[in-house]
Amino acid sequence: MQGIVIGVLLALVIITAVVLLIYAEGKSGGGMTKKQHKMLVRILVSAVIMFVMQFISPEVFEKIDKCMFPSAGRLLRFVVYLTDYFIIGYDILKKAFAGIKNKQIFDENFLMAVATVGAMALAIYENGDYVEAIAVMLFYQIGEWFQSYAVGKSRRNISELMDIRPDYANIERNGTIEQVAPDEVEIGSIVVVQPGEKVPIDGIVLEGASTLNTSALTGESMPCEIQTGDEVISGCINMTGVLKIRTTKEFGESTVSRILDLVENASSRKSKSEDFISKFAKIYTPVVCYSALTLAVIPPIIRGLIMGVSADWGVWVYRALTFLIISCPCALVISIPLSFFAGIGGASKEGILVKGSNYLEILSKTKYVVFDKTGTLTQGVFEVNGIHHNELENQKLLEYAALAESASSHPISKSLQRAYGKEVDRNRISDIREISGNGVVAVVDGINIAIGNDKLMKYLDVEYIPCHHTGTIIHMAIDGKYAGHIVISDIIKPNSKKAIADLRSSGVEKAIMLTGDAQKVANQVAKELGIDVFYSELLPEGKVEKVEELLNTKTGNGKLAFVGDGINDAPVLSRADIGIAMGAMGADAAIEAADVVLMDDDPVKISKAMKISRKCLKIVYQNISMALGVKFVCLILGAFGIANMYLAIFADVGVMIIAVLNAMRALFTKKP
């Protein structure tokens, strides 16, 4: 029965290996490295030899004995199996000897080498079955191949997602385009980006209009339309028109460089779970090695010297070897880091950059989320949001307002000019006079225009109508008569309300907003979005103090996250349990200080990041529980002689393959 089972398993291995090799040839490698391809060939050859040997009966070797000399058949059988053993296991033996030489003995290679060499020695001594030793090595190598392929696939997926490093930049010189390395381009240079090329460095479009593919940066599949005057970030792919871009950053400070740096350094920041597994393996492996040695030596001595019965050395050595195979900690050592790596890859796919697996672990425990308002929940761009009580048509009032404010560089002036939407003719304006803290008076087309706050109206003795809307209120008077007022306010991001609702469904207990704005403005935003608590009129240091207070008063083990985008948010991002920055338009200081970066500034991605982190941690705990549970049960069975080598293969290789495949689930996220 055992021979039939082995034969079926070997047949499955052979068929699978052949299919994979055919696929690899047809797909230019099928995603395999040369090393993986070579290992798959070794697995196939070894499995074929074992499969053939299963159908050669003992009588064949007995005939060889009669034809040649006694034990010739036994020797031939041993040579065939030994050759098979070295085909499939020579690299493991080599690594084990290297570990002994470097005084780093206790690892999985040492365990497999001792167990299989010992099993081969027992088979020689007893003229027994070599299949067990070779099968252990074969299935171990199959597990290693799956692990290698899984890690390679997750790395390739991340590389493809983050394949944004530009190879060159086109500089226009003397009427010709010259390709140079991106790090050679200085700030203020003009680069030309042809259709199909990557934007090499952050900058502003000087000439041209096009469509950009930003999916590698933001996870957003919808192309982005850009035109002259728009800011563009490096790493995007130009899809249609030719663009001339004036660079605003050096390559080392550009978006693409920051992202690549974050991804490359993410694996260096280990989670507590990974640290635990590393420390556990260093203690666990020597303990099981000494336990196996004890199992091989002590019971036979007790049986022979104390009990006066047969020592049965072969039986106890076999149990010890089985114990060693079962104890191999591959499933834990490989699958836990792979789970976190896949989690970081899955987040990257969604435009969420997590700087390390430790931050994934913290993110999964987040119960309190504190938001900065401007640029995080709102767009951070002031726009005309209403015109009330106006005597003239809206467009005419905007025209007068934009002309009167045209000499100012204030954000309010910029918002008025954007709303006007036409080029300002400065020849129509004269006698501009700014009244500090109040507003501006000017003559436009021979008409006296006054534009400013309620203090200006009082100063000019013009009776005005108060506005009950939230925002900056710009009152206007024309020739000394009140003409109405314009409401300018920061616009709430379209997804902000959904972001707060999603956080609640993700288990966040409290959403909090901090802002330097007036209480009236903060109250309206908080009410509209469903924010639990808000604190207004805060200076940057006030935000830090408030986060300190929230950290000290929060209950339980829940972590506190702060979400921001500005330079003044950097101290708060550093102080929170976990800092989340807006990456597309966020300040460099905020991105550097943050632990998680949202590449498209969409606050909805916060709840998505939390879901990814929790899925990742769930997979980690599943793998830990499964690996330890199965191993401890099989170790006990092995010590009492109930488990044989084949059960040991499952406890080691089978559990490892299951754990690796389970870890790969963290790479994929459900679409809403």
C-alpha cells in the first residue's frame, strides 16, 4: 500500500514538473529564475528515478547477484539510490557543511542533512528502504521551490507595481533632444517627455497637454488629464501628447526617488511578530537537535543497561531522525516575513506605501484616527463657493473683484482670479490702494471698487449684509454702494465623508479633527463629515500637545494614527503611534516623518490600509498557529514511534507549502 501511495505521489510530481517546464518554455521563463528552472529539472529527474525504481522488483537484483557476485545487486541498488539522493540533495549537504564550518550549525539545512544521511545509513545497515530518505529530501526541495517561487512572485509584483524609475531624461539642447541620466538634470531644466515615456522628475508643464497614467503611483486606473501650468510628478507614464516640463526638484528629491526609497527600506523595519519568530528559531532549533540526540541515545541505554532488554538502537535512531525532520522550523521562518512582504506589496498595489512591517502591525491595531483638516479632509485650495445679495450679475461682480485684487498674491486673490477664468487686463485698473487688514480699494473702468472684510465696509461707512455661511466673506461696494458679498471656502474632498464612514465600519472607535481654522469653520466641516470631536484654532505646537493629550487619555491597547499633509504636520506625524501622510501633494517633511504614505491623497485609502494590515496579521497568526500546532502534535507522535518519515514530510514540507500559499493571499486585496 505504501509503495502505491509513493508511486502516485511521484507520478503527480513528475506531471506537475513537466507541465511547469513546458509552461516556462512557452512563456519565456514563466516567471521562473534560472535557479528555479534548474531546481525543477532536478526534482523531475529525481522523481523519475524513484518512480522507475518502484517498479523494479527485488528479484531483478537477486538475478544480478547470481550473474555477477554476491551483493552486486545490493550494491547496484544502493548506487542508483545514492545517485538519486545526491541529484536532489547535494546543495542541502553543501549548505549544511558550510554552516558547520562557519559555526552557524543549527538551521534547516543541518536538520535535513542529518536526518536524511542518517536514514540512508540505517537503510544501508539494514539493507532496507532508501526511498524514505530520498523522499524526505525530494519533498523538502519541492517545498523550497514553492517558497522560492512565491517570494519571487511577490517581489516581481511589487517591482512591476513600482516599476517607475525612469531610465533617462530628454533635455532639449540646440534644437536637438539629448538623453541624460535623470540625476544629472538640475532644478529649472526643461525636459521633453514623449508619448510612452515616464516623467523623469517632478515639475510644471510649460508646453503641451496630455493624459498621464498614474496607476503605478496611486493605484488609480483612471488616466489623469494635464495641461500647461499643471504640476506633474515623476513616475507617471505620458500616454498621448508631447510635454515640455520645467523641473522643480532634483531627481534625488523627486516623488519617484522617495517612493523607491520607501519600498527598498520597508523590509528593514521588522514587526514584533517577525522579531519573535527570529528569536524563537534561534532557541527552538538547538533545543530540538539536542532533544533528538537525547531520543536517539538515552532510551537504548536505559533499555540495555537498566531494563536488560534489547537496546533497539535502529528503532530509536529512526525515531530521532523523524523527530528532526518534523522539527524543522521552515514554515515559521519563511512564511511570516513573506506574509508581511506580501501585505506591503498588496498595499503598494493600492497606492498605499507602508514603510515597514512593524507599521502594518500597528495599523492593524488602530482605534483612534486624528485628522488635520486642510489638505487632508479638504482640498486645501480656496475657491469661490457662493455669491450673495449681489446687485450685478455674478460674472460681472467676479470680474470687478478679480480686477481689483489682481495686484495681490494672496490665496484669496488667486481664488477670485480662478473663478473669473479670464486674463486680467491691467490697463483697466488704476489707483489701487491696500488698506492693511481690511482689503483693497481701486478704480476699474472708472468705477470705484472696494473689496474686503466687514471692517472695510465699516471703514468706508457702507452698510453691509452679514453672511451666515461658513468661509471667508468678501464684501464689495461699487461707487460707495453695497453690491453684495462673495463666499470663499476650502472645499471638502469628495471622498472625505465616505472615508469617515469606512473607518467606523473598520472598527475605529473615534475620528478626531485638528485645525488652525476658526471654530465656526471647523464645526461645519466636522458636522458635515460626521467627525466625533474637533479642536480648532490650534497652532502647530498646539496640535502636538493635543495629540500628546489624546495618547495619554486613550483607553485599551488601541493605537492612535494621525493623518496630515503639511510641513507643520511633521512633528505630529512623528509623535503619533503611526503617522499617515498625503503623498501626491503633501510636503516632503510630512512624507519623511510619516510611516504610511497615501499616493493619491484619498482619505478612503486609510480604511483600506487598515483592512490590508488586519488581513495580513490574520494570515500571520494563522500560519503561526498551524505550524506550531501541527509540529508539536507530530513531534510527540514521532517521539513515541507513531509518526514515520512520511508524516514527518507532511509536518515539515506540507505545512510549509500550505503556510507559503496562505501568506500569498496578503498580496491580493478585494475591490470595493
